[in-house]
Amino acid sequence: MTPVTTADIDAAHIRLEPAAREVYRLLGRGPARSITPALTAAACAMEPGTAAQHLEELARARLLTTASPDRALVPCYRFPQAARLHARQLPAADERVCSVALERLADWTLACARAAQDLLTPAQAALARTLPVPPAPPVPFTDATGALAWLEGQHDNLLPLLDALTGHEKHTMVWRLTDAFWPYFHRCHPYELWTAAHTRALVAAHRTGPPAAERQMLLAGAAGHAASGNQDEAVDGYTRAQAAARAAGDQRDEGRALLGLGTARLDSGHPAKAAPLLRKAIVRWTQCGHERGVSLALTALAGCSLPQDPEQAIRHLTRAHETLTAEEDSHHAACALALRGHARSLAGYHRQALEDLSRARDVLDHGGGGPLEKARALEFTAATHTRRGDAPAIARPWYERAAAVYDRFRPTEAAHIRHQAGLPEPAPDTTSVPPGDRPQRAGTRETAGPAGQKETAPAGRPHHTSSRFDEDLELRLVSGPPRYARSTDRPVKYLIVVCEHGDVIGYLWANDEDRAAGWCRRESQGGHAFNLGQRWVAALRNAKRRGLTPVQALEEILDTSDARLPSHIACPSFLDAPDLQALKDLAART
């Protein structure tokens, strides 16, 4: 059992070897939540092998819990909440030692993130290349797929690290780190982290950064608001960035702001308003010789032509794909290729469409493509088989694969695909809402748009589907993502979750004996509680995927809760309920 009392933790701490005791103190007082040997080696200035031995000793003493599956190649650990509090209360022999450990951790994180940025989005690392990179141990990845996995593994570490650096007035490191994590934000869409990090980074860049850094944070932060559906905030950010770029005479950044404004109009279902902004972006980038930017604007402009004029879209996308390939931007070239496949499908060129989509999927699968781009390419492939009149059994696996990817972050789109293709819905599950989903804006409905984007059509506009969707299809159940059991008759531990106004919106519960955990929403809070609860459901599914027990999952959630986010944990430790039904009764009360 993990030590639960101060006396238990004190006893376990005293039995540690002196070196392991120092690692415990430095890590416990530091910001890292997901702890690996490489991270420990960087923060504590030791060899990774030595760091791994100390972490194993701490785990044997139950002062760390394992946060990775048993077969994981790289072990990952977390502090139980009580152990972290204990470590932070230990007397500090030298505060400077902790400050230096924070600087080493930040340097290592920046060096690894920059290496990931060079692999995943080399064309977007122009600002970072003008600044020195601190020395660090060898990065723990060698290819784009590994780079994206490493960035995802730092999800829980980034915000606490930024806050710790802000507290030490390391403002330059705050915006540099946020900038280096762009590939993760752009491809994996962790909406809350994206906007929260850039809010901090914008303040930091305003204090210490050059004007170009402040514009970068405005543009990237606006993209996060746009991706999460907050178009008003996105437009405000892009407009501020455009004004700043004009004042600085920076046509490249002005083009980026215009591209963002145009894409925001397109995502809001107004292609006629988007097209002039995108053409202005093309003019600005043509004037400054930024051919890659022109290609990105052409890709978005093609989305304005669909589905009414697929031939025009094909011309734009062919030019964009050729230029992006020449610029060695394989990710955006694959996105343009997938959208060209969709346009060719709409135009009736089904063989060429499937060839384009096959090539695009191959690049996205092996080049660290994000889930949205992969799901779009799968969905376009399925729709092309349907339009060509292929047997339902040929299109069905593609729809199933697309829906399975959407399940993890946009369940509304997954449900739409299953409905159109006649696929069965997954079994009802209170813990099945994936991360990244958001409610539809009133009067709109999401449809397949450019790869890497979302096209939102006004309600009432006919959706382009085939009559073959009316045919009876053979139904086959598809396995869903890993999840804990949904019920238990035993006592449960639970946490209280509140919204930004302090109102209780629900409860997270767990029971290890039945391997059960879930989210129990307060009915009186309505849809607001449902929407905010999605991130907690996602956290449970993520913990299950990594092999954590239900109670370990709640410990991790309690440890990483942040009161500045739209919802957070309101109790300092676990509460107990006699059974799950008692907790449901509590949630049902008004």
C-alpha cells in the first residue's frame, strides 16, 4: 500500500539512501508531474541509469507510483498527493539548489521540444532558430512519431513548469517553451492546455520578448481558440496580430493573421467571407516571397470552393501540394493531398482520388500526423468508395476506422459517421467521452472539411451524401477505447469537481476491487456540467490506457488539478461513499 499518513511517509523517507532522498526532495519540490529517468537525470544532474535506480528505490518505498503500463519501454512515475506535500514541507538546505534544478529541467525540456519541432514542423521553427539552445542529454526520440509521443508525454508537466518559471521571473523561457510545443498543440488539439499556455506566454513575451515573439504568441493562441470553437477570441487574437504586424511592416506575419481570420470565417460556415481574406493573405505572402504561406492559403481557399466547385479546388490543391512538397513540408503537403483526393472524389475522379488518399494516409501514419488529419483522410476514403458505388463491405472498414479515431476526441463526428454509414453506436458508457470534444455552435453542423481543419456548414444546408447510405448494412461491433468498469456495489472513493464559479458539477469516483471508475454528473447543472465533465472522463480513459488502477487515476487527477482551469477538484483529499448508488443520489439532489 502507498503510505497514507505523515508518519508512514516520514519512515519511508528516512530509510532511503541519501542520494535517493535528495532526488525525492528535488522532484517533490519541482513542477514535474510525469517523471521519467531522462527528466530526473536532467533536473538532478546525473546519468539516466543512475536516475532510473533512484526512481526504482522511491517506487519500492511507495513514495512514487508507477504511471505507465508494465510493458512500457520507458518507466514513468508520479508522486501521490500526500508524498508530494511531504517533500515540499521538507526543510530546504539550499533554495539555490532547487532553483538550479528548475533551470536544468527547463533547459532539457526546451532542447527536447526544439528537437521535436525540427522533426515535426521545421518550417515553423524560424523564430526559435534565432535563439540559442541550451545543452542537454541526448533527446529520447529519433523520428517524428517518437517526437510527437514525447510531446504528448509532457502534457501534464508543461503548465506547472510554465507557472514555476513565471514565479522565478524566467519570462523568456516561458514563451520559448510554449512556442516549441507548437507541433503538439497543432496536431493533437489539447484545447485547454493550448489556450492556457499561450495566455501565460503572451504575458511573458510582452514583458521580455521581442515584438516578433509577442506576435507569435498572439497568432498561436488565436489558433487554439479557433480550434476549440471559440471564434470570437480567435478573431480578436488574429486582429491584434494583424495590427501589430502592419505596424512592424512584417508582411509574413500579416499573412498569417489573414489566413487565421479567413479560416475562422470558413470554420463558422461563411466561405464567401473567408475567400477575400485568404486572397489578401496570398497577396501579402507573394509580395514577400513566402511560397509556403501561399500554399497554405490556397489549401484553405480550396475549402471555400467545396462542394460546389471541386475543379477549382483541385487546381488550388495541386499547386499547393507541389509547392509544399518542394518546401519539404511533408505534413501540410499530405493534408493538401488528402483534400485533393476529396475534391477529386466529388468531381467523379474516383481512381485518382483513392490514389491521392492512399499517399496522404501513408505520410500521416508514418510522419507523426495528428488524429484529426488521419481521421479526415479515412473519412474521405470511405466516402469515395461509397460514391464510386463499391459494395458496402468495402467502405465500411474505412468508416469504422475513422469513427474509432474521432471517438477519442470528437465523438459528435464519430456519431455522425456511424449514423450515415449505418454503423452501430458504441455501448452507452458514462466514461466514454473523449478529450477535445466540444458542443456544436447553435445553428451549425460539422462536416468534412480540409484535412487538418473543420468546415462548419449552416444548419439546413444539404449534406453531400450518397443514396447508398440508405441501404441495409451488415452490422459488426467495433472495439472501443480502454475503460474502467462502469459500476460497483462496493464502497467508493470520490472527488468533488467544481466549475470556475465554484458550483459543484459532479464527482469522480473509483473502486480498486472491481477495477471501476467513472464520472457522476450533477443533473441540476445541465449541459454545462456535461461539457466540463468531458475532460475528466478523458483523464480516466488516459489513466486506464497507461495501466493505472482506478484509485491511482484519482490520485493523479487530484495531484494535477489546476484551479485556474474551467473546472477543477475542490477537495484536498479523497472522500468516501458507502456505495456508488449513494453518490448518484447525492448528484441527483438539486
